[in-house]
Amino acid sequence: MRALLIGLCVSMVGAPAFAQSCTTMGTSTFCDNGMSATRMGNSTYYSDGTSSTRMGNSTFYSDGTSATRMGNSTFYSDGTSSTRMGNSTFFSDGTTCTKMGSSTFCN
């Protein structure tokens, strides 16, 4: 579930309306910028029309991008990376996301 939340927040990096907070209810995640996602098995479907499929430690997105997790670090095909420490995820672009309960907040 954490991957879904972080993935949804990460998918918005560089977009005009960056997700500041997301809340998960069951298999669905809703963000305060209007984005949402629904997880079904190893696939996630985003409200912007993209989707992703998780295979092992890798996630492949329908827009051609991908992410690979190694331990607490994730490496994205656009050259960025993130490291998870406890309930926080720190991205190479300076963004930090923190999970509290069923919500994730990003700066």
C-alpha cells in the first residue's frame, strides 16, 4: 500500500498540481489535488489514465517509465531516486513524503 501512495505522489513530481496529501481507503487512494488511484492485484489504475504493474521489485508505468526498488531505495527511470526511512520517504529532488496512519503528506 505504501508503494501505491508514494507512487501516486511521485507521479505528480514536476506536474503543475503536485499532490500534497493522499489518503487510502481500502484499495483506493485519493489526493487533495484531485488525483486518485485504484489497486487491483499487481496493477494500479490512476485517474489521469495511466496505469502501473508491479513485477517483483520493479514497477512499470504505461507511459514507459519504470521504478526499481533495492532495499530501502527506489531508482526511477528518469534518473531520480528515493530512500525510505521509517515513515518518511526522501526524494533526490528534495521532496519528502511522510505516512501517518492511512494518509501520506508531501512537501
